[in-house]
Amino acid sequence: MTTPAPTTPAPTTTAVADARIPATHPFAAHLRRTAALEATAPHRVWTPEDGPLPSLYLSHGGGPMPFQSPEWLDPLHDWARALPKPKAILVVSAHWESAPLSLSAARPSELVYDFGGFDALYHTFRYDTPDAGELARQVVGLVPDTEQVHQHARRGLDHGAWVPLKIMYPAADVPVLQLSLPTEDPDALLALGERLRPLREQGVLVVGSGHMTHGLPFLTREMFLENQVPGWSADFDAWAADALARGDVAELARFRTAAPGMPYAHPTVEHFTPLFVTLGAATDPTAPVLTTLDGYGVGLSRRSFQAA
């Protein structure tokens, strides 16, 4: 009897798309680095003995810009590696404001390329993660029967979800589901995060994705080219950093009137409010957070953190 020759698994759609990235592109170098790291030290998968995963708030950058800069690539991936690899990821992104509460497709066929003015290369990027149907069932089970959750059959991940996660988990081997941002009210979002808290005990990473400052209409060409930091961006970031360090959720909830730099830092508030889902999902929303990424990109604060 002849023993069948071993077969090589067919490459995933994500892997095929990534193979088309020019070798000199910063993200291609990132993929080589992360693959080599995974080969020598595989990312340890979460187990119940690890306890609940933290909840994250991440500033996701402008469109696909993080793919072009080691200042985003290395810190985001290092952050992911500092945590056990989650069983699944649930993301609330600034770029999907929808009520009633909605879930993306458990395994969508396409991403949402909700950006313009960048190289067409980024519209060929893929992030084909495993089926997230089990996570969808878990999320629906946490929402009261009196509330409706709309489950989309086709909607994919928007750039507030897939861009940072493709950097953090480039193998696309963790199921990902997106939850809509249903309101701007901090108290309601804190309550939503609290409902999601039990997911952390099951190895699910709960992520609020936005940007600590997002005053795009007020940035000048010089700020873009030279990374000049406007006063309103620096002032808002310092205020938020102080409130987070003190665990002052009530102060953060008053950001519209209490924060310096408003409304320039957030002429619309959807990039700040995912922070309240992150804090609500924490074991103690009033505990100081761990800042994992700070500094500025094109004048906007990149402050990101995890809450235990």
C-alpha cells in the first residue's frame, strides 16, 4: 500500500492577498517579522487559568495609514503578544453607528473599505477570519429579551476593526465579530459594556475602537506633513489621561463640557464614545487603566489602553 504524500494546505484568501504586497512595503516587513516570531515562539492561546482578558480601547489611525508606519505596526503587535491569544474578538467601532444594536456577519465575504485617497493596494487587503457564529450566539444571549439585536447576513468589518486587528493578529486565525455603536450616551454605553463583561471570562477580547482625538476638519497641511500637535489635541489628551489615571468615569462622561479642546478634538463624538464600552466591560470601570500606546499621529492623539 502506498502512503499518500503529505499535502500543503491551500493558502487562505488573506495569505494570497498579503503575498501581493510589495516586498519593500512596511507591512510586508511586519508580516515577515511576525511570521518569524510565531515560528520560534508561538502565541500562547488563552485558557481559563489566565482569568478574564482585559478590555481594550484602541486608537485605530486614519484609514489604512497604520500599515505604513513602524510607529503603529510594532506597538500594536507587541500589545497583542503581551496578552494570551483570545478565543474570539468583539469590536465596537466608531465607524458603525447603528441602532438597534446590530452584529456583523459571522463570516462575511468582504471587508468594508470605508476610506478614500489612499493607494488602491489597500482595497485589495483581506482579513478572512474564522466563523464567529458562536460569539454571535454568546452576544445575543447577553442582551435582554426586551431589546432587539439585528444580525446582518453580509456586513463585513469596517476599517476601525480590520485595520488594527490585521496588524495585531495578522494570521487572521481568531474569529472576529463587530457590534454596532448604538448611541452617543456614555451611561448607556457603560451599561452595554457591563453586559459584555462576562465574555472576557470566556477568552473573548472586547475592544472599543476609535481615536483619542479626531479633529480632522481642523488639521492643516503642515500638521499632516510635520506631525504638528495642535493645542486642542494636546489639551484634550492630557485631560483624558489624567481622568483615566484617576478612574474618574464621571469626569470622562462630561467630556462635551468638561474637556479642554472641545469641540475641536471631537467635532463629532463617535471616536471617543467607544471608550465607555471598554470601561463598562472592565471588572472595575473606576480602576486606573494601563496605557499601551501614546504620542501623536498627524497631530491626533493615539492614546490607547487596556482595562482589567
